Amino acid sequence: MYNEEKNPGINWKDIIIKAIFFVIFLVLIVWLFPKVPNLKPFYSNIFRENIKYMQDAAESYYTNERLPKNIGDTAEMTLQEMINKKLILPFVDENGESCDTKNSYVQVKKNKNDYTLKVNLVCPSEKDYIEKTLGCYNYCDEEKCKKEETPEPQTNVTYTPSQVSYEYLYRRAVTSDKTTYKCPNGGTIVDGLCTVTKDNSYKATLTTTKGEEYCEKGGTLKDGKCYVTDGYYYSASTKSGAYYCPYGGELKGNVCYVKSKDTTYAATISYDCPNGGTLSGTNCVKDGTTSSYVASVTGYYCNGKLQSSSTCKTTGASKTYKATAKTTKKTIKTTTTRGYGYTLISAGYEYTCSNHILCPKRVYYYTYSYKETTYSCPQGGTRSGTTCTIAGKTTTSTATPKYECKNGGTLSGSNCIKTTNGTTYAANKTVKCPNGGTQNGNNCVISGSTTTYIASKATDEKYCSKGGTLTKDKCYVDTSYSYSASNKVGEKIYKCPQGGTLKGKNCEKLEVVKTYKPVTDTNTVTSYEYKWSSTPLGDGWVSTGEKRAK
């Protein structure tokens, strides 16, 4: 009896009751949450709200003084400029990524009777634009618009009740077709084409310009020199006729002495060795003893190239093959939405505390799955991206040594042959002039003979006693000179060596990535015209309730 109370059997009744409650709980869950909510409207709502933020900021900023003045003119501001002006706070798309602040913009265009506001938003997940007509009654000052359409009333005029008549203000809607252009694949319209650009801006280079050359002391600048042209004239002097030698020679008194040229020929040279030995050129050489020693190895040759190693290494060509890809599926649970590439598995609520009844709130969660691909090289080698590379094998061979005789001698194979105890001295030189004459170095010189004739007498002539060039009776002395030009200090400026437009210390450079035709869209635009009349107007004219005295 004691053992039966201590070890009772399985209580099937209790288990069945718990199972029934569990099934009822699951049915309630399925009934309350039949499917995962559609999140696409939520995503689109974020994009629409961001465009609305830009629209509201633009309408507040473009007051009358900032609006374009002439028909067809536009005023434009990028999203980045709006953020810089603190007109709007930075925002992100539904994936938490920042939108394109350069290609997103607002634009106001002046029409004949109204303005058009365009808001263009480009985000990584979605891009689109809206246009809104800004007329007098929904944008600018209504009283001011009326004033522009209404002539000024006459002043200083009094009326009696019987004399007063009124005019009434009427307005009529005017519709027109407006064609707009948009770039569905991004970019802005330039010269009728959608142009997608890439920002290649970079920092400008600070350079010092070459200082301008100038002539500090005057003159003409040319090739780094300053040339000063100057000179003066003076009267030439006259000298009386003098004797001269018209056929050459040396004048002595009134006689000209002419000496013929000297004759030169090579002397005969011979060498001998009075102290013994063998004649070698202009030296005498006495032979000595001959010895041999092993030459020094100073390097090695591999394929004709000198190197320090005694082994030649040759590396074979490397081989490549495609790496093996392995894709695994992973699961992540998060309370925030994920970006592209994730598949939603399930969604539901979970509690933030253990006591579900007293729990202050429930948290909605999402369970996503995504694929992750890894690469490996099963055949070995080094992987780079999706390519595996196996380096070529290295083979070795014996290099050819280079020998040198560092202690002198002649190289013979791997040995050096050296002759010692030999002597060399200068041979005895003998110079002779067999054809007569005087020895001059290695030549013989025979002096020429002298002849004479009577000198001639010149007439009176002009000459420049102080130097210069004789021109008629004047002597011109050229005192021109040149000197090195001076340099002004160079100016430090910023340049764009790679092209682009210099703005401050930066070079703004936009590269056109692609161009394509824009997509056209025609919309009907409604504006209003106003007219004063004392009688009702037909053809769509409606009274505004305003009146004035004639």
C-alpha cells in the first residue's frame, strides 16, 4: 500500500486536459493572426512622407522675393542644400539607407499666370517626383495678386449716393496642357537628355606661379636678359699718307722684307736597350719568374645575368581554377525590418516580461532567412575572390661562376698566371735630321729665305682715334650692354591638374556616366484670370464677391 502511494502511475486525464487547452490556444492564435501583415503600404508611406517634408520646406522657403521673375525661369535647390540651410532634417528610406542628396531636389518654375513646384526624390529603394501648381489663391498673397490684376482706384473723388455705381470682380478658370519630363533611371535633364553623372571631385593642388621677369634697370627683356641699346658719335681724325707693303711682309723704313715659310718634316726616331732586355714600344722589358694561384670567385651567372647566389632558380607558370562556392541558409530574428535579399519566414508578437497577464506591452517581431555564400579552394592554392591560384614549382640548377685575379696576373680558366721579379725601364731615344734643319721635338725645321722690295706710300685717310665704327666723317661707339632680368615673387594659387572647376580649395569634377531620352508626361494645369465688370459675365466667369466704385 505504501509503495503504490509513493510511485503512482501516469495520470492520463491530466495530460489529455492540458493537450486540449494547448490546441484551443493554437486555434485562437491562428484566428487572431491569420496572416503576416502586408508591409508594402508601410514602406511606400515612408517615401511619400519624405517627399511631403521636402514640399512643405520648399513652399515655406520660396517666398515672393526668392521666386523666379521671368516666364520660363527656374529656382532650384538640392536636398543637400536644404539640409545645409536647416530647412529639413536628414532622413532615410524604409531600409535605413540615406537618399541621394545631390540628385534629389526641389524646383520652382515661373509660368504665365502661376508657378509650378517640382519635388524629385531619389532613394536606393525607390525614386519618383511630384508636381504642384502654385497659383495666387493657394500660394502667393491674394490681395497682392488682385492688386496686380486691378488698376489703382481714383483718389480725391467724392460721390453722392445717386452717382455711385460699382464694378464687380469676376474670375475664370483657364486650363492648359503642360508637358513635363522625368528621368526614371536617375539623373537630371541637360540639353534635353537625362544625364547621370559621377562625382570625381578632389582637393586642388597648391602651386606657386613663376615670378614675372622684369628689367629693373630698364632695357628690352628677351630670354631672361635685359638689353640696353646705347652709343655716341664723335668726329673722325685724319692721318697723313704712310708707307705700306701691298704684297705683304714686314715694313722697315720704306723697305718691305718678305720671308718665305719654314719647311717642316718628321725626324727619324730610333730606340735601343743599352741595359739589356726586350724593346716593347718605347720601354725595355726584362722577363721575370712566372707563378700561378687560384682565382677568386666574385659572382655567378644564370642565363647570362650576374648574381650572388651559386644556384639558379626557375619558377614555373602558375595555374588558376574556379573556387568552389557553398551557399548556406541562415536565419535572423529582429524587431526591425530588413533590406533586400532576406525572405520573411514568420512574424508574431512576443512579451517583454515573464508575467504575460501583467506585462505592460507586447513586441511585434519578424523572423527572416537569407543565403550566405562562401568560397574555398579544394585543390589548394590562394583564393582571390572566386579564383584560386596555384603557384608554379621552382627548379634549381648550378650557376656559372665568375673568376677574378684580385692579386694581379692573367686569368687562365680558374687560375691566375702572374710573372714576378721582372723590370721595365725607358728605352734610349735617338732623333736625327737626315735632310738637315733644326730639331724641334720629333720634327726637323728648315728656315725659309728672306726677299725685299720698295714699300708703297698711302694717301691721307680718316680713322677713329678713340675706337668705334667709321661712318663717313663720324665715329660711332656702341655702348650697349645686357644684364640678367629680375624675378617678381610668385603667387600661390590653387590649380586643378586633373581638370574640373576650382571652387575654393576643391576641384569639382563631374563625369557623365550615361545619357538617355527622358520620359514625357502631359498633365492639365488650371490657373485663373480676373476681370472687373459692372454687368455679369458669361462664358465661365464667376463672381468673387469683391466690388469697387467706378
